[in-house]
Amino acid sequence: MPKFLLELALPIIMNVVEGLLNPENIQKYGDKLFDFIEDAVAASETTFDDKTVLPIIKALRVGLNIPDND
């Protein structure tokens, strides 16, 4: 891609990304992402991920203020 097209497109792309990354969307889609990961971990046969991934998800939920809305 020519450099000038990238320079034109980058501000537009960043405006879209900034619009999507508002607190409401971060909480809504963050919860969905964390739920997906938690469900995948729960469905797996291993216990290692239960002991590692789930506490990390819990800490991220607290740190990012993303409640578990199940």
C-alpha cells in the first residue's frame, strides 16, 4: 500500500477504533470474551488451566471493572 494511502487511512481507522473502545463496549464485549474463555476452560479435561487461567480472568475482571454478568 502506498505510504500516502496509509497516512490517509490511519486517522480514519483510529477514529473507528476509539469509537469502539468506549467503556460500555469494553465492559460488554470484555464480559463476552471472558465468558467464552471461562467456558472453554471449564469444558477442557485438564485442571492446569483451571488453576492458572481462571484466576487471571478473575483478576482482569476486577482490574478492568468488567463484572461477570451471567
